[in-house]
Amino acid sequence: MFRQSLLWTSCLALLVAPAAGAQAQGKAASKPAASSFQKLGASVETRTFKNGLKVIVWPDHDIPNVALYNWFRVGSRNEYPGITGLSHFFEHMMFNGAKKFGPGEFDRVMEANGGSNNAFTSEDVTVYQDWFPRTALDIIFQLEADRLQHLAFDPKVIESERGVVYSERRSGVDNNNEGALAEQVQATAFVAHPYQFPVIGWPSDIESWRIEDLQRYFKTYYAPNNGTLIFTGAVTPAEIFALVEKYLEPIPAQPAPEPVRTQEPEQQGERRVVVKKISQSPLLQLAYHGMSGKDADVEALTLLLNILGDGDSSRLHRRLVEEERVAIRTNTMYTPGFDPGLVWFTADLPTGGDLARVEALITEELARVVKDGVTDAELRKARNITLANFWRSLETINGRAYALGSSEVFRGDFRKVFDAPARYERVSRDDIRKVAARVFVPQRRTVGWLVPTEAADSATPATRKEAAR
């Protein structure tokens, strides 16, 4: 399954959808003017059912296909020591059989009816995606209702998937220098909030999940009142609402999950992490405490990160890669979530690269934008790129489903999709400078260095003892 990784997600997470199967890629309407686009929102209908399930439908009959996104408000933010990684684990378990459709049947039936599916997990949500021809509507509802109401907890399947998840952790973190450093930086940046937990889970927790942990977690977070169901494509609201009444409304609601009450205390000074691993070249990561997805400064931050790190004409690429030639690649990342997350700056250095020098140059560039702001040309370019990505994402029913869901879940109202262009147009140069001053505070950042080391230096005592035999 596609997994939204620990943090390497787009700073346009509220706007741009992840890639989908071929079924989702049909053309929607061509780019409308902003006013026409807002009027287009009138075709979207929503209804909340007796069990608390909210359903949003955006009809689009250009092609005879449908995109379904089922958003559950559960991610690593809802976990605690002992069960970290469970949210992602269910991304696997949800495809491994229920009462009517047994192991392997979800994918087999889906594909036999011309559909495809995927899922992703983040710190905040777990999202299940289906793409299929409209002729398969009824059978898709049967598949979804079966796994939501009667998911199987077969011990053999659990152990098999435990091994799969552990393998993902080895490839994405343990044997991936970028992932290993990011995990340590994130765990250091947060001392109280559960954003400190890796989405994939800590190794000892992956090894020790119990079946009762899974059953309790599923009952709590996979209740209909904790989900939002999005449909876009060749459907009518009336037929979708009728199918929900038939297949999904009978699933009972559950008590609302316990809210995450912990707030990260303000960081009082810079934190530093040094990871030593076998590597051909050093890595640098800087993480500043940012803001939540509902914050009024999200658009200004998105444009600022575009100016600093998007493409070969960005400030950091020009300075570090082309002018100073101290880095091979730079990147900026921010994913809006329920609570204030991190704003990341990363740099891949050449073999023998100077980490202190690269860190100083990035710090200098960030201080410069705090002091002097950005130019009219930079803001215009960033706005053009952001809005082009926005309109391009809405050319597909998949993009529309993602945009509706992310706006509903993270901003509290799907209608905010339809005034997104206006929000970006309103961002001024002064807004950019102010958000830079708000975020780029040296004492509120965590700095991570990955320092290459020889094999003998990086081995654990147990490994060295074994090798000596």
C-alpha cells in the first residue's frame, strides 16, 4: 500500500492530490474563472447520516468513472507508547478479509469490476481510496460495508502483516539514511505531543501489538462517526445517499474517540541530533515548529516555502547548489495537520561535504527573508506555480475527491476548496515576511546531521562480537 511517509509530503497537502490509478485520470472541466469555480461548488451536496457518517458528493459526468475517498481521523497522533504504528497497520489489515469477502477478495473483486484501490496513513489521518466505473457502485458499497462492519482479526494474517510492516520499517527507516535522520529529528523536536511518534511505529511496538489492541483500536477509530466519505465522478447525490442508507447507515456509531489534549510546550532553545551511519555523503535537516492546517498563515507559508525551495530558481537551490556548490539537492516541506507541525529544510551534501557550512548558509538565507522579505517577482512566481498546481489537480475526479476531503477534515469545511485561489491572491509581501519572522526562530528549531562513518564505527557491540567469531 502507498503510505504517506513520516514527513516527506507536499506543502500543498491541502490542495494537490496524490497520484491515482488510471480510472481516476479522466478530464474534468477545464480551468474556470474564480467566480465560476465558486459557483461550481453549488453542485456539491452533503449529508450526515443517523450513525454520524458524513458523506460529500461532487457529481462530474465527463467520464463514467467514480473516485471514493474514505477519511478516518486517526493517525500516529492518536497512538501512545506500546501501540505506535497501529494506524498504519490497519492500512494493511483493511485489505485482508472480512465476513462476506475473505482474504484477498477485496482486491480481486475490485479488479474484476474494473476498479483499483490504495490507502495512505499520516500523523493525522488514514485514508482509503477506490477508483472504479460507475457500473460497479453497488459491489463497491458491499466491499466497503463488509470490512467496516466485519473486519477479520485472523491471528495468522496479523502475524503475516506484522512482518510486512516490519519490512517496510527496515527499508524506509532502518536502512534509509534520510528516513533514519528524519525519525530522530521529529522525535527530538516534540517532547510532549504524539507527533513525536513515527507513523510506521517503533520497532518494539510493532513486535508486540496484541489482538485486543487491534480490536479496541478498530472499534474506536473505524466507527462511522469518525469518518468522512467523499464521492466524485459519474454519480448523483440521490443514488449515493440511497446506497449509504442501505449499506453503511446500519453500522452503529461508537462513543467519540478521546481527543488529543496534549499541546507541545514552546521550545526554549535549539536542539541538535547527530546520527552516525554508513553513508557516502552527509545529510542535513532543519525542522522549525510551524502551525496547524486551520491557521490563517498557511497560504503565506506555502508561498514562502515555494520561494525558498521549489525548483532550480528557488533561493536555496541557487545559493547552495549553483553558487556555493556545497549541496547536491535542497528541499522544503510542510504538511498541514490538526495540530502545529514542523517546517522542514533538507540538504543532500556531496561526499566530504561541510555540514556546518551548509547549515550556516541556510540559516543566513532564512534570516535574510525575515529581515528583507521577498520581491514582487518572487511572490508572483510562487503564486502562479501554486495556483497552476491547484487547477491541475482539479482536472481529475481523483484530485477533486482529495481536495474536498482534505478541506473538510483539516479546515473544517469542504467549501474552503472553492475560495482557495482567492486566499492565495490575497497574500502580500508583508504577509510573507511576517510568517517568516513567526516561524524561523532559531530557538524553536531542531537541527539534524547525518555524519558518514565507517562500517566498524557504526556497528553495535553485539554486531562487532559476532563479526569477530
